[in-house]
Amino acid sequence: MGTLSCAALSIRELPSIMVQLFERAPAPLLPGVQGPLDLCVRYLRRKPGRGLTVLYKARALNVSRGSGRSSPDRWVSLTLGEAALAGTQIRFTASQAQQAALEVQPPGILMVLDLGLSVQVFPADRGLLALAATCTTTRGGPLFSALEAAARLQLGDPAWSLVSAKAEPVRYKPSSRCVLRYTLLLEGAVTEGTLQRRLALFGKVYSGPEQARTVQAQMQHLYTEQAEKGQPILPRPVGVVENLGLTLHEAVESPEGTEPETLRTGLHVLQPLFERGGGGEILDVVIPGEELRMTADALARLHTSAVRPGGPPRTGAKEAKRARERAALIAAHNPAQADVAERLAEQLATRLEVLQPDAYRPAHGGFKASQLLFQSQRVFVIDFDGFCLADPALDVGYFLAYLRPSGLWYHCPGMRRWFEGAAASFVIAYRLALRERGIDEPTTDGILQRTCLYEAAFLFKIATRRVNRMNSPRPGELSAMLAEIASCLSDAQRRTKDAKNLAWV
């Protein structure tokens, strides 16, 4: 595509290009959506060497609010190859996009090969070939009997029959994975005749049968182990449809007859709250101590599990390599802060490379608030795609890095105090939970000392994600993140000592 033209597009201009492509398509790609399109970004991923992926929610603009008519929302994904990109700019122009040849591949894929561009209308997905089939719940289809078997297992009664099912996408990463919610209508025979009831299950679609089979087997082993010791920390796996790359598990929901508020997401629970005076001033911070205790206990149960994930351990050396790569990306986007970012990354990587935990233990690999569901006095951990052997400090550091509220980067009042209080509560609870499971103090001390290094590593990850998504570096925000990384590098001894002292109080 040559050098970058002065008329090159920005990522923000892609919706208008997509609208033009839809208008030029020889057949409608969005049946049922009439008139001009409104495209709203739901997800954006830009990684060096891996191109750009944007997921849009598409709807018609010609339906007025309050008209009583609804316009169906549809998901449309756009992918650009790395060759079509130059940082946050796109190498081709609007004119080139208008003139390029189109190739339509049923049932909803549009390719512009000359520009390295493709558009996919959900559930069409070249990376998830079985996605459309996992959304098809008609009787007699490949999915219907699997859903019926999963429902019978969940209810513990083989007498239930599946009448109908509906699939709805919940979370979707194009060409990677998709979470679906299945709402089932079941029928069973009783003395008085027949009884109907509804049941929800969640499914996750992977790119291939092997990944689905491996994930399901590991989760089944972990669930069985945890159930033998008490209440499981993860939703119950109830089936796998290998030829579709689909796993099925119970839906964690509020019990029948209770208010929906009894089920809370981790993002909702673990957000900053404050007690304020009449003038709005902050009087005190509100720390969700019980929820943090439950979270720490669940993580300690995972770290002391006898289930062993397959594959090599996720080592400090691997995270060191990623830290250097992320610092290089920050430097490319923000030359003024390149020296600081690369210096901190080198200090961090040097220390990560030589880490030697006492043992590599089962780890979640992406443990953060968004992977938690709270129901009454229980917490469920979800999304075990990153399940691996690792230093337990990796999970603790991941959680604490993402526990930091975004207001911290803008120096908002109360944010630092809230985070420090919440982090201390979690670390103390984690120490106590490990002690209850027979982990000695020197081992726990070592985990918490190494935690700060992993915090710094994942703060680099957060910083690079923000650089990519914003498409406009914010030096003040990045400076605050780099300062936080520097603080983590000097914080290991202090936090370990504080948590140890408070745990004995």
C-alpha cells in the first residue's frame, strides 16, 4: 500500500468506510436493518504485528425514539491486517476504499483483499467457524441434544425434556472466542400432567475442538476437587460439544424468588465508594472487606489445589520479555517518556528473570475483578482460559494491578486511600487463607514480596492497552502509571512486613 498518505484515515473514520462498503455490497449484509447505519464501538484490539480488530454494534438510524418500533442490534466486526496500519493511522485513503474491489463470502463476510480489510456480520466468523452452529438451537440440530443433556445434568433429573432454546451472545472477541447465554424451556411429567420451567446455561465457543476439550477437562477436575472440599469456587461444567468447540457450564444467577441484586459482578463490588459530608467532601472510604476476604480465600484455594494444568509454567522470565515489549510500545507512542518507560522495564525485567518461587502452583492467569461473580456469601471465579502453572505471586499481582481505580491516574480525591485500604485487606486475607491451608510463613512472605514485581508487570500491560485504545497518548495519565510502576519496584519489603504484622493482630 506504499507510504502513508496525507489523506490517510484514522481509526475514528472507519465507520464511514464501513457504511460505504455495505452500500456497495451486491447483497444486503444486514437483513432487517433498513436505511443509514449507526455504528457504535463495543470492542477494539490493536496489537503490534497482529493488526486491528474493531467490533461494532450496528443499528438503523431511521427509527425514532419512542416510536414503539424496535430496530434489531447486530454485531459487525472489522479486521485490518498489519500492512494496512501505521501506528494509529490507516495507510489507505477513503478514495481507495471506495474504488477497491469487493468480495462477498456467504453468509456474511465481505473482503477487500487489496486493502487487507475484512468485515464480518455476526455470527459469521472465519476464526470461529462453528460460531453460527452454536447459535442455532433448532430441534434436531447438532446443539439441541447437547443442551438437553447439559440441562438434565444440571438439574440432576434425566426426565426433563428440552422444548426450545434461545442463544444470545454476551461477550465476543472476533476470531478468538464468544460467550453465549442459552435460555432453555424444559418440560417434565408430574402427577397432575406436565410441568415447564426455564433454565439458563452459559456456553463458550473456542477456535477448535482441542482447546474446548482441554479447558472443559481441567475445569471438571477442578470443580470435582473443590466440591469435595466444600462449596466450589467456579460454576459447574455441564458439557462439551467438541465438534463445535463449545463448552457449557451452569449460569450463576440469583435464586428463584429473590431480588436480582443478590448477584453482583466483581466490577460492581470492587469499585471505590466513599462516605461524604453534606458538601460532598470525602469523610471516609468504604472498603468491601468481606468480599475481598472471600476473593482472597478463593484464590488461596486455587493456589493450593492438587489439579495440575498442562503445558510449561508461566515464568517470571516470560513476563520480563513482555515487560520489555510493552515498554518499547509505550516508547513508540510517547517518545517524550521513552527513557523512563524503558529504564523501568529493564529494572523490572532484570528482577523478574531471576525469580525462583518455591513451587509453581495452579494459577488463574488473569485474576481480576471482572472474572468474579458474587452471590450472597459466595464468590465464583470464571474464565479459566489462562489456567496454568505459575508463581502464585502472578495472580496476586494481577489482581492488585487491576484493583487500582482509573481515578488514581487522574489524582482524584480519595482514590489512593481507597486502593491502599482495599489492597491491604486483600493481602491480609490472602495471608490468613494460606496459613489455614498449611502454607508456612516464609513461603507466604516470598509470594508477597514477588507480588509487587508482577503488579508492575501488569501495570505495563494496562498502560499499553490504554495507549492502543485511546489512539491519542495522554502524557499525564501515562506519567502516573509509570510512577506507580516505580513505586511497585520499591514496595516489596514494606507491603510484606505490613501484611504480616496486621495478620497477627
